[in-house]
Amino acid sequence: MNYIFISIFLTISGILSAQYSEKKIDSMQTIQISGLRKGGNLEEALTLNKEILKKAEEIQYKKGIIEANITIGNLLSLLGKNKESLVYLDKATKELEGTDDDELESKLYVEYARNYSLLGLRQKAIEYYDHATKLAENMQDSKKKKILLNYYYASKAAVYEEMGDTASFYKSLHLAYKLYPNPITASRLGKYFTVYAKNLDSAEYYLKKAESDIKTGNYNVHEESIVLRNFGRLYFAKKNYKEAISYYQRSLEISKINNKKVDLRDTYKLLYEAYKAENDSKNTVEYLEKYTKLNDSIQTNNRHTIDIPVTRLLQEKEIQKKSTQNKLYLIIAVILLIALFLLLLFRKTKKGQQQLLQENEEIILKHDEQTRELKLKVNESFDEVTELAKANSPEFWGRFQEVYPELGQKLLALNPELKLSELKLGAYIYLGFNTKDIAEFTFKAVKTIKNNKYNLRKRLQVPTEAEFTLWMRDLIENK
């Protein structure tokens, strides 16, 4: 392994010592990086891409700079470094300003979507995947367009699966497979028929198609790991637990090489379930501990990273808000001009005075109605968050932070050790729900919620005489 790494490093060094040009940078991005990805050498691909970015900046090659930033963002996301990933994607966004390249812009939106999905902002991820798809549809290169659309639809399918929308999951995945069949899409269709449709014959059909494609050697080891993992699911469904464990372990070895934390976590969980079914208590405990430890690490990382996309989304909302305000001002100006015109017309002639007065009143009423509608929109976000809370939706916390980003920040400033469950409880209290309501929505005992609220008050050092909800709201209002 050391010999291989040294060889790769020497090859990279030799390439980087040569004269750089736009053509050479493009070639390295499509050939060298793809080769490293195929072998699962994501860290090496990241190192090389950072050097490519540096050289592209030196010769001021804008397309190369954008492509490198997007690719670095992708690699960092795959390695579980979402915070760093978003930094490079923001750099690509700035470089893209003033350009008209649908392919690059669509790739950028997809990488934002990947990060948002991993951080739990699934609805925003769906929106970004949809926008990326529209941009990709404008591409002239038919084959490249199909490959990208396959990736976009398959990635969106993964978000639908996380949301529990299996119908949309299958629809997006099947569309991706029709556009451009490949092992990872075929194997995920195998997973759909194994886990959700319970049709093992169809599952085996797609998994064998995926296995056949992998054997051609034209696909990367990450895709092989996904195929192996989904074969494991098939054998688990057939109650052949030993064979399932064998496939999971082979998949796990590849994920260790790639250092893909999410894949490692998911495979640890599958191994825990398989060993439990085999009544192997030693390995059951071992893989449950590995899963729990890695999952906690990922969740902690996501909690520390969530501020970045939320800030970006708030900036987007601010831009949209200003755009809406400008439109509103234009509407008001038009209404005032019309009212002025009617007034002048009224003074000029006495004929039809009653009719003109009536028209003017209707315009004023219309203006009042628009004003009322605008006021109602202020409460829409509150209503949406409240409904998500009542439904105990997994999207509640992400949406709450979009609408009330300051609360989480203020609570963590008071006590950085707060758990995600305590932050969510704080959100429920801020929205005005009482103990009984929270217990009902979260399917917990009233006594449990009382204890949790008492512990949270202590951890936040809330005065005994203070009403908790008012204290929460004062925390934001007293900036």
C-alpha cells in the first residue's frame, strides 16, 4: 500500500512540475481525478485537486477554478467534511457570477444539495436538485447530460428515501436508471425491491445486473461497495445471515479505504442487525458500539456545521424578501398613480362622479386586501413550524433553525454542551407548547417532559421565578 501511495505521489509531483495550461488542467480534472476516484483514493484526489486549483488561479483560468472548487466541495462532502465543503462551494458561487454555464451551475447546485441533505435540510436539498435538473436539461452534449441527470435523479431519490417517501424514491431512481443504467442505480433498485417492495426476485434481477457491470472494471470501488452492501440486504431478507455478513464485511473494507463515514456508519448498523439475527452477542455488541460512536460523531459534526447553510439560506431569504418588497413598492406606486389619475379625472368632469368614486373605493379596497395578505404571510412560517412540531416531523428542527436561527445560537452560547434533544425541547417551549402538548407530540410521558424541562432550566440557569416561554422569547428580543 505504501509503494502504491508513493508511486501515486511521484506521478502527481511529476505532473505538477510540468508547464500548466488550460488544456492540461481540463485533462487532469477529467482523467487524473477520475482515476483516483475509481481506485477509492479520495484523499489523494483532494490533494491533487487543490494543486490544480492553485495552478488554475495562477493562470486565471476561470472555468478551471470553478470546476476545481466544485470538485473539492464534492470530495470533502464525501469525506464527511461538510463545513469545509460549503466553503469551497461558496467560492465557486462567487466565481460563477456573471458567467453563463448551465453545466457548471447545475453541478454546483447538486453539491449544495448533497450537503443540505447530509445536514438534514432535506426539503431545501430537493429544491436544489430540481434546479440543477432544469439547468442540466439545457446542455447540448446528450451523453454527458444523461450521465449528470442520472446522478441528479439518483441523489434526489436518496433524499426521498430519508424522508420516508418510498413512492418518490422509486420514481426518481427508476428515472435515473432509464436515463443511464449503471451499477449503483441498479443496486439501489435492488435495495428498493428488497426493503420496501418485498419482491426478492426483482431485487435479485437488478443486483445481478449491477454485479455484471462492476465486473467490467469500468466503475469505481465506491459503487462496488454499494452493490456488495445491497447484496447483503438481499441475503438478510432471505434469512441467510452468514452470507449477508460476508457481503457487508466486503463492503465495509472498501468504505474503510475510502474513509466514507456515512457508508461506514450504515454498514456498521447492518452488521449489528445481522449478528443479532445470528445470536452472535459478541459481534452484536461490537458493531452496535461502532455504529453508535460513529453516528454520534457525525451528528455532532452536523450540529456544528448547520449554522453555515442556515446562514446562507437566510441570506437567500433576505434577497427574496427585498425582491418581494421592491415588487410591493412598485404595486403601491402603480396603485397611487391610478388613484391620482382617477382623482384628476374626477375634478375635470362632473359627469360620472359616482362611478369614479366607486372605482376609487374598489382600488383602495384592493390595496387594503393586498396589505392584509402581506401581513398574513408574516405568520406563515410560524404556522409551518408549529405544524411540523405537532407532527413530530424529522424536518422540524432544520426548519425551526431556518425561521428562528438566533434561538439555537443563544442557547448554545449559554451552554455549549447542550444536546440536540435539549435544543429541540427549547424550540417546543419557545413556540408556546405546554408540558402535556410536548409529551403528546413527541410520544413521551408527561413526567419525562417535566424532568427534561427542569434539567434544561438548570443547564440554562433560568431564574426560578421566570416563566420559561417568556424567558426564551426575551432571549431573542433582547439582542
